[in-house]
Amino acid sequence: MTPPFTQQSLPVAAPARVLACGAYLKNSACLLDGARVLWSPLHGDLSLPEACAALEASVAALVAAAAGPIAAVAHDLHPDFPSTRVALAWARRLGVPAIAVQHHHAHLAVVQAEQGLSDTPLVGLALDGVGLGADGTAWGGELLRLQGSGCARLAHLPRLALPGGDAAAREPWRLAAAVLQALGRGDQIPARLGPAVGDTAARTVQQMLARDLRCPPSSAAGRWFDAAAGVLGLSVRQSAEAEAAVALERAATTWLATHPMPPLPSPSLDLLPLVGALFDEPDAGRGAAIFHGALIDGLVAAAAEAARRHGSRRVLLGGGCFFNRLLGRGVAEGLGARGLAVLRPQQLSCGDAGLALGQAWAAALQWADTADATAARRQPLTMEA
């Protein structure tokens, strides 16, 4: 049975018909066909076999629904995602290129597509929990420059060790321990965190960090939210996605409803000293407000300077961290006060559910660039009079 598709219209037609297989979490696929986008249902997280089967069925139906030949199949940069394997298989079957699109590039390319922007230089902030970066490490706190099909990393949040890898995303106390280790205060981990998680667990993570054992680095904004929540005691272990970040936002919002924003350090993307200082903050709500305020100031200053340097009057925002209203409003207001237009996804989620459109748009631009370059090489050389 054909899955129920939904349709989206874009202001500008894409230069190629592209099938995109979407993200790992909150997966959905789409077919970019001119100015029309045909969307599959939301399949969910591809850790579930039923979600993978639904993706397979949707992709087959999207191919059948195409109004003409598909030029390329787009997928995430991560080689091991089920969506990547589906994309590679269909690219072989169709005899077309499979084009990998970096996760955070795709987040911002969603806005490019919805706004019909391609040639003009743009800068953007892509903030989320994780995505494989071009250097093979975990990204997620990114300041990027986009122009046409190109994407360059301009700056990022500091890398933080994730003791235990994915376990650190489920247990914010591990990220609090990573902050102490990065500050040269690793000897404090058992005393500060042991009472909440147990001395054995605290000492085990202390040793992992000291030996750099199973501690991959990540620049993800989501992990810094987790770290701050762990330091402030707002979340030790998470039972649901983004639970720590939601608790941090709620604490900050409640505190700011009756207090002005506390004094903040000079704007910087370096969150390590700030989060380290929160260990000695007695009021969790005040600490949460300071974290949000300092992060907003750092992001606004960095993005505004990048926009000035690269001749852009627009800043794109994407990634699941912008579900945080306090963060989104603060960044938008700060950039607006500097005379910059702030663009976000309009018809789609800022998170992974809409990512396939960004994959398709970026891949379509890349395909067109490659086709133009091939055509140019075939042109005979001429001499000017």
C-alpha cells in the first residue's frame, strides 16, 4: 500500500530532481521535484526495525511517484545509518549518484530551500545533540557559512569529552565530570558527584576521563545543556530525550520571570569556564539563567561577526536546540538588534523531522554544480580577438 504523502511548495524550483532519505532520529524521506516536495510520513527513530521497514516502503513509493528521472539520492554523511544504506541501494538501482550531506549543513539548507536562497552568501547557527562532522567527530554547536552548494565550518562550541559515548547523553552527571576534568579538577569528581551517583560510578568515570578511555569528543550544544543541568543538579539521569535541557530551560524561565538577567561574562563561545563556575552557584534557577544568557551572547557575537566578515545580512537558525524558546528568542533578538535578518524553518520542524529537505536541496545544488562543470569541460577552447 502506498504511504500517505504530504506536499510542500517552495518559492524556487530546485535544479535537479532528488530523493532524500532523511535523518536517523525522527526519520522521514522526501522527493524534491522542481518547486514541489513530496513527503513521506514520519517513520520515527531508525533504531526500530519497523521504522526501517517503513522507510524502505516510503522510498519505493516516492520513486514511483516521481514525475521524471531522479538525478541523485541524498543521505546523511554517517556511513552506518540505515537511511544511508537505503540511499546507496537506491542510487545503485537507479544508476545515479548518491550524495552525502553533512547533518548540520542539511539543517541550514532546509531554510535555504524554504526561502529560495542559493547564490547569496549566508551564515547560520546549527545547534543540536549530535551529527557526524566533516572531520569524523561529533558536531552540534556549529557556525557555518553557506553559498550555493558549498558549506564551511567557521566556528563551533568547545569540544567536551563524552565518557562512555552515548551513555553520557543519557546521564548528564558524566558531562559534569567531563567539565571538571577539562578544567584540571578531575580529582574533585568523586566528592562532587559521588553523593548523587555513587562513589564507584564516579570513580570509574574519573578514571575513564583521566585515561581518555571511551571518551569521544563532541562540540554539540545539546551536550553543553546536559552538562549545565548536571552541574546544577537539575538532571542526573535522563529518562526521555532532551529532559535535562528542558529542565534547564524551565528553571531559567521561572527564575527570569521575577529577576533581571544576572551580570554575564564577555561574549564568548568558550563555555568551559562558565559551566565550571556553576558548580559553586547555590541557586539552580539563577545558574540556568546565566548559562542561557552567556550562550546567547556568545552565539550572537560570533554569528554577527561572521555575517559582517562574509557580507551576509541574513543568519539562518536550525537544529533541535532551537525548540528552546528562551534560546531562540534571545538569539533572534540579539541578531535583530545588530540589523541582521533571522531566518528559520517555516513549514517544517527545526529538528531532524524536516532534515530530508535540506539534504535534497544541498544535493540538488551540488549535482547542478557538477553538471555545469562537466559541461564546461566539454566546451572547445576559444581565443578572444
